Amino acid sequence: MITVREWRERLESERCYDLILELFERIERSKLNAFITLNREALEKAREYDRGEVKGRLAGIPVAVKDNITTKGLRTTCASKMLENYIPPFDAHVVERLKQEGAIIIGKTNMDEFAMGTTTETSYFGVVRNPYDLNRVAGGSSGGSGACLAGDESVLALGSDTGGSIRCPASFCGVFGLKPTYGLVSRYGLIPYANSLEQIGPMANSVEDLALLLEVIAGRDERDSTNAGVEFRFKRMDGRFRIGIIREMTAKDEVMEKFYEIVDVIRQRHEVVEVSLSSFKYALAAYYIIAMSEASSNLARYDGVRYGHSLDKLCSWTKYFARVRAEGFGEEVKRRIMLGSYALSAGYYGRYYLKALKVRTLVKNDFQKALKECDLLIAPTMPSLPFKIGELADPLTMYKMDVNTVPINLAGVPAMSMPIGFVRGLPVGLQIIGNYFEENKILNLALDIEEEIRDEIRSKKVA
Amino acid sequence: MITERDVHHIANLAKIELKPEEVEKFRREFQKIIEYFNILDEVPEEIEPTYHVLPLKNVFREDVPSRSLDREEVLMNARHVEDGYFKGPKIVED
């Protein structure tokens, strides 16, 4: 696990070009399958850095970008056959920011197809393997971004989180990942799946790096009409927080044991209480109904006309669209588009979609109430340790693994996952949840914990 | 109950062609998932829905022209292009 600080130390005595080349060689030998496309221009950028031509807060630092974030001139696939050969004509807002700050974009990371999944097993480009056990999943949907950080294949990474897609792989790979407040980071150039829920967010190997990357990507952008126009600056606080354990968000016993060890660590500096989210039992169903409904609308654009998978010959439009989509989409994407179409169809709208939006009100109110009593809330990020590849074959069983992460997206509040150690050699993640635009508080608690357990979370070598 | 007829109807709405063997598999899965979704029947109707979590208002900007993408860039990912335009499938059947 390489931090920005460590990378900068190496840059003092070594050429950036050589370091990036070494990274590329490592990625090419790697069994993780964390990258879909490498950016060969990164070497040219490294040369510019060595000539002293690159300035900025991320000058010379390698960043991996999830493959649903557009990069001008660099293939962006969403891990789908549908976009296998798609070359975006523009950069996402976050990519512009990275470039302005001198970052070196090394490549595009593997993910679940169109970010629909919890394990990266739905990728058209093959599953991402867990750096701590190659027979297990790295989590999803930003599995490549999580795995490349734990596997020394990048220093920073961008992910996106619709229902846990940053926090799950951060937890499973033992790295840090943050889903910002809805509206903090521009979604311009994020290929949409469920746009009222998703945010781009930073992933890193330390709290300090996570904060740095968030500072770079957060802020105003007129091209995203839901952008809040709020900047982010990290500031160290040394207050005593009141922390609420969310009673309903649990996990398997072995994960809970680790969780309570950390609660004891937190208690040394902060007050810990218990809180309850009474709407919790409806959140998962509501989340999936909203996400699938938005997906069915967002993914209607893939018709094989302007971009994406297409057929040799044009035929009647109904046949053409239906065949393009049958060939271009994988099974999980089809499942979600169809279920979304069902939930929005005549006669069912009120029962499913509208009802889910009502649950969103309940979930939002529950978080507001809990966050009035407490500064921050905590829970285990995932209900279990990383699964074996292929272990969860049934879609509904897979959806239920998101139970602790999706309520956060319904409410739109920020949350991060941080590593808190290992059980049976596999990483465990702690989820920290804050109020709107209170990322700073979350990161401060994370830093307190990291300072206490840094040796333990960096003790284990990857497989 | 989700029937095979329902699956065909949904697939048609979503414009996704299904193979015969996919229909029964999706039917079984949809049945199970929708049964799970029915937990929401317990939620009272009188709650206000939340479409957006932040109290955002419409954003206005000055109405001034700005550069858009070049035609060449816009067309570069399309397979069927004619005279600088996208060429789509026929929408009126012969």
C-alpha cells in the first residue's frame, strides 16, 4: 500500500518515468485484473514531470479512474460489451480537476457492468480478485479501484458509489473510500446508472490521502444541475464527538467482534451511544426499486445509433434496438433494466416507485434524527468478510449484501469505509456516517482511529 | 404472480430481445425479487415522497452561446453515418 507521502519521497531520488514504468510492469504481471485499459500517455506525462513542467497538488502522483468516468480520448467501457470500443470526446469534471492538479492518470479500473453489482463479477472483462485472497472477490462495483490500491498498483483512485460501490470494495480490500454528500462532487462525465443516488468519490491508502483527493474533486460545476457548489477543505479538529452505533446495521459474529474491538478504541477519545433507524427494514427494497427505475430510464440511451454496440445492418427500429441491447448488455444489467421498467409501468408506479420515494423520506428523517443526537454514526460496512468468487449466485441474496450501505445513498448523507484490521487474514471495514457536508468530521474520526491502529491495518502483506 | 407473458411484456417495454431459455429464468428471479419488494406494502400511503435529498432550486445561467463538441467528435463513435449525420433505423415499417 503506497501513500502519497511515500510516493513523493521516492520522487525525490527517482525519476517519475521509472516509477510509472515499474507500476505498469507490475500491473501487467498482476493476477488482480484491476484495470481494463492502461493509459500509455501516463509515461509522457511522467517525462514532463521529470522535466519540471508539471505543477499542482497531485503533481506526479498516479491516479486510477473507474471506467464509468469519461476520459477524453481514452477508452471508457463501463465494463460492458455495449461500450467496449467507446472513446469519449470529453473529460469528466473530476478528470479535468485531476489534470489541472498535475495527477498522472494511469488507467481505467475494472468494475461491475454499469456499476451494477457488489463483487465485480458482472464485468464483461472478468472478475477482479481480492489482493488478500485471489479466490475471493474484491467487492464492487468499484472493485478495480479498491484492488489496485491494496495491490500497490496505484496510489490514489476514483470510484463511484450508488449503493455502496466505493465502501464495499474499500472494506473488502482493506483501503479507505468515501462517498461524499450528494451534490458535493460534480457528476458531469459520470456515465449514469441511478443519478439521484450516485456520487463520485475518492479511494486511498490513508485518511490524509483520501482528504487530499476529495479536496481536488469537490466543488462547483455548472454542468451538473444537482451540484451544490460547495468546496471541501480538510481541517483537523480535536473535539470529543458523540458517536452512535446503528443498532440495525449488523454483520456476522466474526465481523462484529472486530467491530466492537474498534468501538473500544473509539471510546478512549469519544462518547459512544446506541441509535436506531426504524425505517431500516424498508431501505433495501426502496433502494433497489429507485435504482432499477432510474437505470431503466438512463440506459434507454443505448440504442446502437450514436455510440456503443451496433449491428452491421440497420433494420426496423424495434428489432434493431432490441437486438443491440440483447447483445450489448450482460445479464444483471438486463435484469435491472427490466425490473425498473416493471416498477415504472402502468398500474405499478404507485405501489413500487412512489412507495420507494416515501421510504426515502422515512430514511432521511431517521438519519436526521440520529444525527441530531450524535455527531457521527458507525456500523460495519459489510455484513460479512469477502465472499468466494461465484459464492453468491442468486441475485436477491447478492442484493442483500448491500443492506448496510444503501440507506446512506437514500438519505444522501456522506459515509466512508476504513480498514480496522483482519479476520482470518481478510480485511474488515468500519463505516462512518455523517450529516450533510460534514465530511470533515468523518475524516477526523477516521484519523483518530487510524493513528491508533495504523500498524495493524498495514501489518499484512497481500497475496 | 409474474407470468412468462409478463416477462415478454417487460422485455418489450425495455426493448431487450430475450432468448426462449432466458424467459423462464428471469420469470423465477423476478417473482422472488418482487415478492421481496412487496414489504413496502406495509408503509403508510400518507408520507410525502422525496424526489431529491437536497433542497435544490432551479439553476439559471446567462443565455450566451458557448462552444459545443465538433461534429467529427460527436460522430466518431457511431457506426452508421451519412453526410455528417447519424443514420438511424427505419421508424416507419415498409
